[in-house]
Amino acid sequence: MNPPFTKIEHGIREFVNMERFSDITGNEVGLWGHFMALAYEMLEENGVLGAVIPIQFLRGRESERIRRYILERMVPLYVVKPVLNYAFS
């Protein structure tokens, strides 16, 4: 999946119910965090999730809750990060 990277600061609460996964995401990450929670919810047992997500998933206070939620339930097989910043995936 390639979830939308829309930030909360851009007013997405007006269009999207950000409360559904607020206990999981901490309500501070953008739509990508909510998509991660939804994707996990939709996975079958032993399912595999492939996702393009921002590097903030691996660092930062805002993403701590969704990061902990996902990493306590799933095992990353690969993390691919470019060595140069090309500004987009």
C-alpha cells in the first residue's frame, strides 16, 4: 500500500474521521498512521503487509504509539531507505 501522507495540519479532520484509530495512533500522525492501523486490522492470520511509509515511522515522538502497535504485532522483513534523499518514493 501507499497511504496518503496528508498531515493533520492540513485540515484532514474536516474530511476524515480521525477518531477511529486515535487510541492506536495517538492522533498525532497523518493519514499514513491510520492506514497502517486499518491495514493491520484487515490482515489475515500470518498475512504480509507491504507499505510505503514515511521515515517518521521509525523515529519521532508523534509516531511512537503507531510504531509500538505495529512492531509489537508484526516483524519487519525489510526496511528499504535510499541513501540519498530524492524527496519522493
